[in-house]
Amino acid sequence: MNTAYDLAKQKYAALGVDTEKALAELGRIPISMHCWQGDDVIGFENRGGLTGGIQTTGNYPGKARNPQELMADIEKALSLIPGKHRVNLHASYAVFRDGEAVDRDCLLPEHFAPWIAFAKERGLGLDFNPTLFSHPMAESNLTLSSPDEEIRAFWVRHCRATRKIAAEMGRQLGTPCLHNIWIPDGFKDMPADKIGPRMRLKKSLDEIFADQYDSAYIVDSVESKVFGIGLEAFTVGSSEFYLAYAAQKGIYTLLDNGHYHPTEMVSDKIPTLLAFFEKVPLHVTRPMRWDSDHVVLLEDELREIAKEVVRNDATERVLIGLDYFDASINRVSAWVVGMRSMQKALLSALLTPWDKLRGLQDSGDTTRLMMQQEELKTYPMGAVWEEFCARQGVPAGEAWFDAVVQYENDVLSKRD
């Protein structure tokens, strides 16, 4: 008797789609899982609340309170996600010895040695971000663009330190570490001078990228944003600024699909950047009316993003990471849902007969193209996904959630 997967395999084969090839390719695509979902972007510095236009809502019990708890939660989540992935860190997650006090501009690779060991033992890659928020030197919401030279120089030193750390992560783990700079710099109301802050940002970036590292160890990117809470009128690091800077400097501009106007689609930006850049770093979130960082679900824009990654043969060129934080639900479940949703979107794209669809488009047969794209929406992708999970040794369907509930009962509920 044929299994559901066997039947799905036959149906896709009639379209010219090899499900075995799709499963193999999906298993090779790493997704960078962001550590900050596990503790609501707090980090290990004990500095208090969030600043820089960042906000988490909710108080679901079980938040990670230290490196050991966060690593345990990450490991639990990864055990329920098929494939081999990466972990994305912020500099505020440095691990210090008891009594050690190191400010961000003096961070060293040794402060992330536990994370490197964690990744090495599990065959994971690491990605890294300087943390230019939630710090006394960021209270004005001006960091790399600050007119105060002491503040600007502090953050330059911080970013130079984090690039060194990222390169060491890449060297030790044997896989390039994506180092991504995002800053909160901007103004709540209309500024009198827009070019001044941007020229100071340019000067800061020039100083940061003056340090040379092997591209086998580090991939550099900069990340724009249209606005933030308390930064509604003007953002120094705009999309146009970073796109021009990245093109000039030979680095990359990271696309976060919550960092643009609501009518702008990151899925449309991916093929444009692929025409000019070797790599396109990507942060995937689910904006709800604004950059609200909701857990990634299998919705239309996520599917469109995955389509552009797959149909442009860019699964190795687009560096996929997730970026959201929800403190109102079980945090481990939030990781698993988001990661598996991203993988499902990629699988859907991998199960699409792109050569056939391109042929219909190029021949002008747009009527048949519309029909075929619509019919594909109800093809049995679910059976292929369940086969992928089974081969990877993780639960399919809703079964993984039982493990999360058990972990909450045994571990998370016992945290203060």
C-alpha cells in the first residue's frame, strides 16, 4: 500500500518535480536561529530595560535568565527542528566570569568562548551582531552618528571589537560568521540637519571596516530600518544610505522584512540585490502593521521570500536568519514554529516546477501560468514535509508540541 509520501512523490513527478532532490536540498539550507527570542532581548549584562525603539510585550513564565538556561532552551528547540542550523548572537550575550566587568568596547573572543564551544560540539555555525542599544552610551538614540565624539568613538570601538570576535568565531567553527551592524540612530521629530548624522555614520563605518579579516571567516553586512519607537521622524541608517555604502565598500546590505514601509516587499528586493551582490543576508520576521517582530508563520510574504531564494538558485547566496521576539507565549515554541515555518516555505518553493513556469511566462501563456500556480497551492506538500521530518529524526505534525509542553513542565515552570 502506498504511503502518503509515495503518492505525493508521484503527483509531483507528473509535474517534473523530484521530491527526493527537494528533500536533499532542504536539508542543506541552514537557518540562523536568533538567541534573543529566548530571553526577550535582555542579554547577560543586567542593564535593565530595552532602548533603541525595541519593545517586547508579555510575561510568559520560563524566560532564560543566564547562559546555561538560554543554551539549554536553544538546544531543546533545535532538537525539534529538522536539519542543521546556525545560532545568531548579540554582543550583549557575552559570558563573563564571576565578578568580571567588561564594557562593550572591550569585549574579546574569550567572552564568547562558551558559545563557540556550544556551537562546535553540535556542529552549528554562529552569526554575530554588535549591540548598540540598551546601554548608557545609547541613551540619546545616537551611537555611530553621534555628534558627541566620546560616544561615537565608544561605539566604533565596540563594532571593531565585535568584528574581531565574529572573525574568530568563523575561524574556529570553519564557517563564515555573518557580522551585521544595526543601529537605532534617529530622531522622534523632524531634525534640522539630515546629512550631518549620515556623514558621521559614514566616518564611523569607514573606521570600523578599516580592519581587514579573511572573508573565509567573516561576512560583513549593514541593516537599515525605516523607523522605530521614539524614532518616527528620521532614521540615519536608511535603506538608500546602506545600499550605497555596501556597494561602494564591497560588503552587503541585510534585508529585514519588518524594516520597510508596509507596501514594500522584501521578496521583490531579493532578486534585485542578487543581480549586483554575491550574497544577500536576510532577517525574516512577521511585521503586523509595523516592525512588531511577531513569530514567523507560513504566510504569503514568507512564501514569496522563499520562492525568490529557490528559483534564483540562491540557497547558498541568501543567508537566512530569523528575527522576532514574543514574550507572551512559550519561547521555545516560538522558535520552533518560526524555524519550521521558514523551512516549509522553502520546501514549497523547492517543490515548484520553475522551468515549466518560466517557459509559460516567456511564451506569453499567462492564462495557463495563472492556472498552474493556483493548482500548486493544494498539492500535497504536507506529506513531503512529514517525510522530511521523519528522515531528520524529529516529530512531524503537532507531535513536537508535546515535547515543548513536557519541557515547560519539567524545566521552564521551575524558573522564578
